[in-house]
Amino acid sequence: MTISGYIAIGVVLLIIIALVKEVMRPGLVLFSALVIFMVTDIISAEDALSGFSNKGMITVALLFLVSEGVRETGALNKLGRIIMPKKRKPIPRLLMQIMLPVTAVSAFLNNTPVVIIFGPLLKKWADKMSLPSQKFLIPLSYATIFGGTCTLIGTSTNLLVHGMMLDRGMPGISMFELAKVGLFIVFFGFIY
């Protein structure tokens, strides 16, 4: 193995350690690794920047900005307080009352911020209602995934596939084209 291979293995190990120990924000850790790879000529500057020319990747970055803006406004916190049931009911009914709006929101916002906002709200709400929060946290995650399957901007994966299709000269995916399958996933996922 060449010196470049040893450097690459060392950087990957350092990335894992930095991410596990939360030394810096994940984006900064990965950007630092990219800089190390560029400085040591393991990858060229053109290769490092080539991913940013993908329209899907740029859209994902913009969606993260929009999601962060929505999070900063506190709009999701307000929505969370509105959708949380005020009275104790059977857990399946409570799940539906919470999961439907979360699914709708996650169809238009990135899943991660939706879970990050609603998770703590849901935990506090469950404690206040003397309900086990574990019964609600995994369904919350599933609800965001279900919502993401319904629109082009629901998850970054959909956008990346759309960008790759455009790069290969194929027609892209329209905004609600995925809903043809996604709504069935939502329906059967809720039943499950």
C-alpha cells in the first residue's frame, strides 16, 4: 500500500473518532477531511468540487437551509404544541393524531429537522400525560420517513436520484410523482 492509502485510512479513522466523540459538528469534520485529502493530493480540487455541480445536491443544500430557517422561526415548535393531543386516549388513536400532521410536514421538509424538533416535544408531552414515550418516538421516525416518500423534496435521496436522472439525460421526477406509491406506503405503514 502507498503512503496515500495509509493517509486515507488514518483520516477515515480520525473521522470516525471525531464523529463518535462529537469533537466538532459533522459537516466541519467531513470538510476538514476533504481539505486533508486535497492538501495531500489524494484527490484533486476538481474531484472534490465535482459533487457540488449536481443540481440535486445543490437542492439538498438549499432544503437544509430552508429547514433550518423553519426551525429557527419556531414554527414547528408551535405546530408541535398544536397537534399534541390535550386529553389522554388509547395509544393507537393518539398515534394517528400525531403521525398524520408529522407525515404531512415531512413531505415538504427534510426528515432530520422534523424528528429533531418533534422528538423532545413528544417526550415532554408523553411524560406530562404519563404515557411511555418509547411508544411514540419510533412511530414519529416512521411518520417522517412515510412523508418523505410522497414528494420529490421529501428526502434528500429523492432529490439526488432526480439529479442523477437529469445528468443522464432522463426526464426527472415531478414534485408529486412519488405520491403514487408513497401514499400507499403511508396508508399501510399507518395500519401496521
